[in-house]
Amino acid sequence: MARSTKVYVISVAAELSGMHPQTLRIYERKGLVHPARTSGGSRRYTDADIALLQRISELTSEGMNLVGVKKVLELERRVADLEAKLIDQRSSLREKAQSHELVPVRQTVTVYERRH
């Protein structure tokens, strides 16, 4: 964790996320959230953890069970990763095109009809 990262004890994290501390413990056991631990074993939640808890709350309030929530969160992470890769690829292609490593080719297609 970076030094500038805000960390919260479980009671503060519960209050910020609008949940009961026991709910946070359950979510951790279910693998939905992974708070950092102090050397003494106390949980420490970051702002990212709080945002994740709020997302979980949104999904469960829409009627989704925890198995569904876990799957949605996994898919959202995968989409975000793929979007980041796509941005990197586009940037790389732009750089190559600007350095003339890639030469744009203009193609036209002419359709010929065969007459019998």
C-alpha cells in the first residue's frame, strides 16, 4: 500500500459503506473484498475497498445474491483490464504509424459481375 493511501478500521469502513461490520467480515470470507491486515491481524480498508463495498451494496440491493455479485465483479474487472489493454494497443499503433513503422494502405474493392 502506498503511503498516501487512506486506510480505515472496520468500524469506519462499515460506516462509510453503509454496512454492518459483520457484513464486511462475511464479504471477506466469501472472497468479495480483501482488506489489508496489520501485523496484529486487524483489517484495514482503503478507499478502493470502500468503493467496492458500495458497488456490492448496489448489486445486492438490486436483488443479486453474493454468488452473482462475485461473478459480476469478476467480469467488471476483466472488462476494465481488456479496455486498458485496448488503449495500450491503440497507443502503440499510433506511435508506430507516426514513426512510419506502419504505412497506411488505402484499398479499394471493385466488384466484378460475371456475365454468362
